[in-house]
Amino acid sequence: MKVLAIETSCDETAIAIVEAEGDEQSAQFRVLGNALLSQIEIHKEYGGVFPALAKREHAKNLVPILEAALEEAELLHEDTQAIPEETREKIVKLLEREPGLEEQFLEFVSECEAPEIDVIAVTTGPGLEPALWVGINFAKALALLWNKPLVAVNHMEGHILAALLSEEKRGEEFSISNLQFPILALLISGGHTELVLMEEWLSYKLIGQTRDDAAGEAFDKVARMLSLPYPGGPEISKLAEELREAGEASEFTLPRPMLHDATCDFSFAGLKTAVLNLLKTRADITARERQHLAREFEDAVADVLWKKSARALEDTGAQTLVLGGGVSANTHIRREFAHKMKVEHPGVALRLPSPALTTDNAIMIALAGFYRARRQDFAADIRANGNRSLSS
Ligand code: KG4
Ligand code: ZN
């Protein structure tokens, strides 16, 4: 099955074409085409993602990204296509709210053959609704034109599946197989921090979640307080690593919110406030202090994430722990989890996403699209749902 997947939930416009075969026990994947355009540079100015701007950028970039992905997959064949008037009208209706997209779209599709793909998968949530809608309407227009079924993918399911992927042949072939259930997923991104249990394939139970900020959001907010650019995670990580490499401990102490509380829930707002209060006590922060604060903040986040995951492993008896979402790119968190799993839970498998697949991409959406399509989970009229949960 060839899946064309579209991701526009936040600030990455991404389209991937993945060939997949196998079943839920063992599946093999080959990435045929993968095009991604990050808007980070544009949002940097605002210190975070600005939804109206994200939507405009997605609309501007979807056609060139589609062209690049099809080209890489060798699925782009030039040919003049006559688009039936009725179809054209429907496409215009779908795309007219995005200035410029409709003309760009019609021009492109009228000059190429329908590609040999079997299904179109698109992220419908969670994420920024205006951004999600651009991808959804684009997917609907393609599905209509090329007469392909549509799958509505949950972005967080994509993150989990990306982390379960093993590389078979460098950067080309992947598989998902030999999974030990139950699987516990720690999802840590800009909008989410949750522990989810998969007792059976693709069925989820929420074990714990943040009561306020997401882990990535805390990284981004603290980075902003330290006058570091957006996204803050990689910036804080860099500073903290410098101090670790120098073998220096942090001179600051920050709280580990809810560390000893009996639930698997998280809270990061207090940690953020503690950093703010600390900064208020000094007029100017030196480069050295910034490093020390970055390290202590990162240590505190890693401690809390680990303790809650360990508690959830004990509570659920999970046999696999998987980390997903942008924050799982964090070097310190990855190292800490790898070490602590070996020492404290040697019988449980740890799966970490490859660094290239930690942050948002369309390959992960294609994986979810494949499994959902196998279950005939098709939908013609799909909608954006900014708060979509894993159980819907
Ligand atoms: O999953 P993702 O790409 O987008 C969402 O779905 O939210 O996650 C983005 C988040 C941002 O908050 C970013 O600061 C964080 O992931 N992030 C990191 C690192 N790389 C990205 N946080 C900590 N350390 C990193 N190396
Ligand atoms: Zn994400």
C-alpha cells in the first residue's frame, strides 16, 4: 500500500509518500518521498507559533512540497489533465478560503497524472485548528480529484508509531515488529505531556497527563525568559550540555513538581514560575548563570518525566516504554531514560524515535495512515479537531 501523508498541525508543512506492507504483527515501510518545510525562522520573531501565519505559510507551501515529495518518489508524471467542471467547482469551494492555494493547486494538478498511490492520510488533530484545516482541505481536494480514500490521522498516534519504528536499512527501510505489550507511551511535545497505555494495538488508555503546561511549552517559556530563541528546547539543551561536559554541577536548585505525588500526572507551571522568581532577584543574568539555570531546569524536567514514567511502568506492568514527541529529541532525557531503564527496569524494552523523526514530520502520519487504512478506517467528511484525544 502506498500512502501519501500530509501534516500541517503546527509549524511544519510536510508531505511523505511511504510504501507499506505487512500487518499489525509485523510491517515493513519504505520511504519513497519525504518533503518538509519548517516555518521556525518565520515564527522566531514572535517567540512562538503564530496560528494565522502558520496557516498562510502552509497554504503557500503545500503545492511545492507535494511536487517535491512526488518527484522524489518518482511518481510525478507530466500530462495534461482535463478536470471535470463539477470536480473543479468542488475543489474551488474547498480551497477558496486560502488565498492563492486554489490557483496553484489547479495549475499543478492539471499538468500531472494521478499518481499511483492507494490512500491519502492527513492529520486532523491535535494541533492548531486553522493550520490543520489547510492540510485537511488540501487532502480532500486531492482525494476528490484522484479518487482516493482518505484517512484522518491523530498526530499523537503518529508520534508513537514513529518511535516504534526500527531502521532496517539506513534511512530507507523500516519496520514495526516484535512489540511486547502492554506498551506505555510517554508523549512529550509542545502541546502535550501524557502517559498513555496501549494494551492492544492502537487502543489507548490515558494513565497520566500534565495539569498545566506541556513539557515542550515549559522549555519554550523558560527559554524565552532566558532570552533564547524559539523553539527553546534545543537551545536549553545546548547550554545544559556545555555545563555537563565541563563537569560542573548547577549552582541553582529548582523544584521537581509533583514528584512524590501518588498519581502519574505532571505539572510544569510551578517550575516555570520558580525560574521567573529566580530571575526577578537579579537585574541581569550572565552567560554562565544562564547555563547553570538551563542545566538545572533540564535536570528537573528529566527527573519528573522519569519518576512518573517509572511509576506508570510499575502501575501498569507495561513491557515496553516508548518516548514520542518533539521533547524526546532531548539528549539528556534520552540518556537518562536509557540509563535508568537498564538499572531499574532491565526487563522492559525502551524505544526511542530516531532523532530525525522526533519532531513533526509526515512519515509518522503515513505510518498511522497505513494501519488505519488496513482497518478500513476511511472518512469522507473529516474535520479539524484541535483537542483530538487518542481515544477519538
Ligand atoms: O512534537 P513537536 O515537534 O510539535 C508538537 O506537536 O508540539 O514538539 C515541539 C516541541 C517544542 O516545544 C520544542 O521546544 C521541543 O519540542 N523540543 C525540544 C527539543 N527539540 C524540540 N525540547 C527539549 N529538547 C530538545 N532537544
Ligand atoms: Zn508533534
